[in-house]
Amino acid sequence: MQFLRFGPAGDETPAVRAADGRVFALRGLTSDIDGAFLAGDGTALVRRALAEGALPEIDVTGLRVGAPIARPGKIVCIGLNYRDHAEETGAAIPARPVVFMKDPATVVGPYDQVLIPRNSARTDWEVELAVVIGRRARYLADETEAAGVIAGYAISNDVSEREFQLDFSSQWDLGKSCETFNPLGPWLVTADEVPDPQALGMRLSVNGELHQNGSTKNMIFGVPYLVWYLSQYLVLNPGDVINTGTPAGVALGLPGTPYLRPGDTVELTIDGLGRQQQTFAQA
């Protein structure tokens, strides 16, 4: 299934997109797509309601698409998780996952405007596979158990300001947590519809020019391992998001490639997870 949210920011209607592309409202079953919904039997209830024809169909033409889950409790990010990306930026291949946090308030809809921060010179793009947690995860035993706590997957644009990230602080959070810096969606695709998260093509273009063209098969640390690893140090709660890293092709790794400027349009796709597009504007 594909969960999504439509409507004005802060007042989105939770919905489900059926296999035939029709969209059905979920307000009768849940107030939102959030941690409580994912941790409970919400997915099973929606499946049953769809099968029984009990959900009202809605026309979403022209409506804003919000992020497919309500604001997560935390966003955990993995840096340098693609060998080609580490190499293009001159970084060493990490022996252990590089972990940092991103402000959950950065999450916006997949087609929302993204703001270039004031005094920014190096705002950059990153297409990433986002993992959404569906059950509380604490000291998981192995990767098999880790796979069982994943609710689903979405596209994430881990927008980054490289000067803030690399020059102004010894930690990365400053350049990762600027306003609107995490477009998410359009859908939360349930884990059963993504049988192999390590076999997804991913692409990103800027103003129609392809810059990133990779695959999740090239992750240094795969999805189940990352969930297991993080659970040894953090408690992952339903609705939390893990941004799992980006392949080569970011402006930071392409000498002479301009960073993002007002009016630029970025388009992202990941196989089976849909498409995003944002236009950038000055804050």
C-alpha cells in the first residue's frame, strides 16, 4: 500500500493509494499517518477497509501533497554510505556507519518550495532512500529482526548547506537542519511492496540535467544492518525516519558544478517510490 497526506500544511488528510491508483480518505480510521497509527494495527485496518470497499474515494487533483507521515520524532541520517559518494568528496570509506541527526521540523511535502538559507553559498542536493520505523526498536538481535520493524520507505531529499556543514562546525547538523531541508514523499510505500530495498534505482536532476544516477545496491551498509546498528545505541520509535545516504553526483563532488540558486528546480525519483520536485527560493 501507499500512504499519503493531502491538503494545507498542518491540516493534511491521511489517505491510501490503492493498486489501481485511486485514492481513499482515512479520516474515519485515523486522524493521521503517524507513529501511533504505524505502531498499532492501522495498516491491517486499512487493508481490511479497502477490501470491503468501506473507504470514501477522494479526488486529489490540484491538492497539495504533504509529507506521507506526520512530523517524525527524529530523523537519523547516515553519511558517506555510498562508496562512490565518499570517493567523490575525498572522504575515507567508513568502517562504521557515520551517524548524525537532522531537525524533524525540516520535513516538508515532496513538491513544496525549499528555502535557500540567508548567507548560503553552497546549498546542495542529495537523493536518499528514507526508512520509516513501524515498531519500537531497542537492542535488536540481528538484521532479520531489524527488517521486521520497518513500516515502509519513501524518497527523501537530504538538502545540505555545505559551508554551514563542513566549515562552520565540527559536526554536520548545522548544514543539515535549515528550514525546509527535508522534502519527503510523495508516498510511504509499505515494506511488503519493497521486497528488496537494496535493488532500487535512484536519480536526481537539476533544471533537467541528470546529476545523480545510482542504486541502493551500492550502499556500504544495507538497510537492515543500519536499523540493527542504530538500535544498539538509539531507541527507534514508530514514525522515526532514517535517511540512508546518497550516491555520487552532488555539487560538492562535482568541481565546477554550481550549487543551488533561487529558481532552480530539482527532481528526484526512486524506483517504486514515486517522484518529487521542488523549486528553490531565497529565504
